[in-house]
Amino acid sequence: MVSPNQAPEDSEVSSYKLHTASNTLKRSQFLKEAFRKHLWMRNTILTIAILGTSMVIGDGVLTPSISVLSAIQGIKVQKPDLSQDIVVIITIVILIGLFSIQRYGTDTVGYIFSPVVLVWLVSIALIGIYNIIEKDRSVFRAFNPYHMYDYLARNKKEGWISLGGLVLCVTDKVFWPMFVVATFAAIIASQAMISATFSIVTQAMTLGCFPRVKVVHTSKKYVGQIYIPDLNWLMMVLCIIIAAGFRDTTQIGNAYGVAVVSVFFVTTNLTTLIAIMIWQVPLYFALPAYVVIGSVELLYFSSIMYKVPKGGWVPLVFVAIFFSIMYTWNYGRRMKYDYEVKNKVSLDWVLGLGSNLGVQRVPGIGLVYTELAQGVPTIFPHLISNLPAMHSILVLVCVKNLPVPNVLDEERFLIRRIGPKQFRMFRCAVRFGYRDVQERKTHHFEQHLIQNLANFIMTEVINPPDLTVALGQDVPDLQKGLLAAEELEGSIRASNIMRSARRISRDVDDEGEESASESDSLVVPDLASKSPRKIDAGVEEEIEFIDSSRHAGVVYLLGQTEIRARKSSSKFRRFLINHYYSALKRNCRKSTLALNIPHERLLQVGMIHYI
């Protein structure tokens, strides 16, 4: 499990839904359960995935370097006496220009260079057809796999070694007399890899495998077009170092080949696993395809390793650096979360404080951010002991990034009550998929959260058929169950609660969409006429109290938690936690910025955990 704060109710979202029962479904569930039980299996998959991601980042650096440099070197076909220094300087200038236009987004860059793609593809197609007709039609014999076997049989070790250079043929990198078209084509090839690097880093970040960085969404029309400034300039510097350091395409080609084949091999392994577990492809299709494709890639991979001393070591350095960053960040987050789980505050302690929590309750809503999906975080008693007053309504907010592409809006908020009603404490899980765009405007987020809070209060008194059938309870018993949801730890199925919340949300949309856009008040549908029971006056009073508290002000309470390794820990562990992870956390984007928390309404309390 990459993201640690997952809970059973997260599997109730629509994106997790699988097909009807079958042998492939049973096998998929068996494998998922095996991964859930065995830590070494999860760590193995995590390690392979991080290695592949690191290779993609390295590929994102090497692709612009070799593409642009090889295109510029084409000018030496016409001017053999041209100095290589001039070629390198022109390459660096183009690389600077390429990375400078990334902030305008893929959409804009695509409109600029798309005609060049058409010219490039048509040109190489026509010239290829001409050469086949006029020069050598026997080229089609290359499709016969016997010639590959004959080539390796005749050349033996030399043939195997040459595979490391032949692999570059599949990436469509050629020298072209049309200097301008070739240069623009190289830029386009580089653009695709840069965009892919931005995308994979963003997804790794949402899954807790990469330090927080600023992500800019460059298009309001298309989802997923992003720009990461810090990563962009880092890649530009590395590209310039590669181009200026190696100065020719031979050694860069060796490095590029190692990166490409490594990405191929890791992708095949992970795709096969996904095909079996997620896509539920039958084994008699998945395994033979894996054996055939994997064998060919393994042959190329073994050959390309021969190029490591001749420049192929560069992507391995990239892998070592980015792997250490990503694994250390994920390890630190998991250790911090494990500590929070083991030391979370019991509900009995909260109930023992009384409805005022041992402090004065003042008007307003306090949003206490925590990574815990269940239980009361350790930061809460620290807040109680250090603050003279607490807000009249407290909501423990847990922002969760699920390993699914998208979460439906009606399933995004999952709210439960903590303790009796007079405590006015709630838990809210805000769930996003790795392709979801998180709300950038704080006001909209607050409005959606508080509206869902009001909807949840309605679900406590409505007697929906699906709930009574599923639980076999009448409404009063259901209320008791919901009030004790924290103690039951999820014995009430989240899907039942969410179905009621969806129905109420649709009522809100149907009855109050226009008023919601024009008014700053909660939109509460007329549910009394739709429920066999009359809405309790206490519910109406509680919703009015929430509305008045919202107008009194919403404050964000955040724990600035640091982790330190115990003195009894090994030197390596102390270095990893106290220095490496701490340095990454100090230099990454602050959590308050990542969560879009307004500074003027933020209250932070610091803590140190020794793990």
C-alpha cells in the first residue's frame, strides 16, 4: 500500500468496483489479499515502481539532450569543418528555449509545433517509400525473425553486444538533411517526454512517493496538462550538463539506451501485474505475452548493460539519486503515520473531557487536519492543552489520495460523527484520485465541506430503505450506530451512508442550485415531505448552528509535526530520518500551500515524534 491512510470504506467508491464474480475476479482478489498481508510483496512492488519512475525521469533528461544534439549535428553533413563547440552551443540555446516555453503548457506548445509533426511524418513516409521502390525492396526481409537468429548465430558475442546500439532504432531518432524540420521534430520528441515526466511525478506525489512540489495546471479546458517549475528548471540544468559534458551523441546514446530499455522492462513487468489484477486478463493470454515480450526485452537489457562503462552509467546515477529521494520520502511518511496510528487518542479520553473538551468553546468552525483515517490524532490533546479555547464545531479533516484515477464528486466527502451530538465533533475524509484536480479556491472547498456536513446530519434522521434493509435497523437504532461510528470502526458500511448522501446531494442540486450560487447560506432541501418521519427540530437547530458558526469564521488547525529517530536506532536509520528526510521536508513545498490553506486563518502547533 503506497498511501498509508487507506481505510476499508475507500474500497466502496465507484472507481474500485469490479466485474461480476468469475475465476479471474477470484484470482485478482487473491493476489490483492496476498499483497495486503505480506509486507515484502508490497515493498517489492513499491521498489520496482520507484525504480521505473526514476528511469522515466532520467529518460526525460536524456531525450532532449540526444534529440536536439543529434539534430544539430546534422548540419555537419553540409559543413564538415564546423566546430563541435558551435554545435554544443546551438544545442544549449535550443534546450534553454525548449524549457522556457514549458510554462505556457502542452496545449499551447502543441498548437505551435503540430504542423511540424505533419511535415515530418509525411516527409519520412514519402522518402521511405521512394527508397524502398528505387533502392532496395529486400528490406522487407527484416520482418522475418529467422534473420535475427541467423545474425546472432553468425556474430555470437559481437552480435549480442550490437543489440545495445540497435535498440535506439525503435525510438525514431535519425539524422535528417532537412535541418530545420529535424530540429523542430527533435523539440517535439523532447516535449512529449518532458510532459510525461511532469505527469508521472505528479502522480507519484499524490501517492506519497515524491516530495511536495508546486504543480501548475496550464489548461482550464483539458485536465492533466500540468507544469512543474522546479522540476522543469532542474531538468534543463541536467540536460545542459549532459550535452556540454559528453559533447557527442555516442556516449549519450549509450546512456539513453540504458534508460529506454530499463523503462521497457519495468513497464512490461508492471503492466503484466496490472493486466492480471486489475484488467483481469486470463493467465493463458497474460503469461505467454509476458514471456515473449519479456524475453526479448531481457535480451536487449543484458546487451545494453555492456554499455554502462561507456556512458551508460549516467541513467544509473539518476536512478540512484531519485530512488533515494522517493523511497526516503515514502519511508518517512509511513513511519510518521505508523506512529500516529499507534499513539492515537482513545475516544474515552475525548468523552472524559466533557462536551466543552475542558476548554471554552467559542463560535466558529475549526478544521483540524490529520492523516489519520480513524481515531483522534496525537496533535488534538496538544491543541487542547496549548490553546485557551476551541471552536464550537470541530471537524477532523483527512485529505486522502486514493490509488484510483478519479473519485466522483458525490463520493468525495465521507463524514462521520465523533462522540455524542453535544460534542459537535465530526470526521471528514476528503478523497481524491491521482488524476483529480484539487479545489484551488478555499471558499469553494469550505462551502462543499459544510454542505456535506449538513447533508450528513440529514442522513442521521432519514429512514432510507437501503439502510434499513442492509442493516436490519430502524431509524433510532441507526442513529445510535452512527453516533458510535468511531467506536464501531467502520461496522456501518460507508456505501450505505454515501448512497443517502448522494440522494440528498441530488435534492440539493435540484431544489437549490440557483440559490446556492446567489446566496452564502446552506442549501437544505425540504426533506420533511420526502421522509416518512418528520424532521426532528433538533436537526434543524443543529444545521442552523452550523450555518451561524460558518459565518462566525472558519479556522484551520494544523500540526507541524517533526519525526526523529530514537537514540537506540542504527546510524543509518538516524541519518535517514534525522537528516535526509528532514532535509527533504524542509526544502519541499509547505503542506499549507499544497492544501491551499489561507495564511490569515491558519494556526499551527509544533510537535516532535521519536520513532
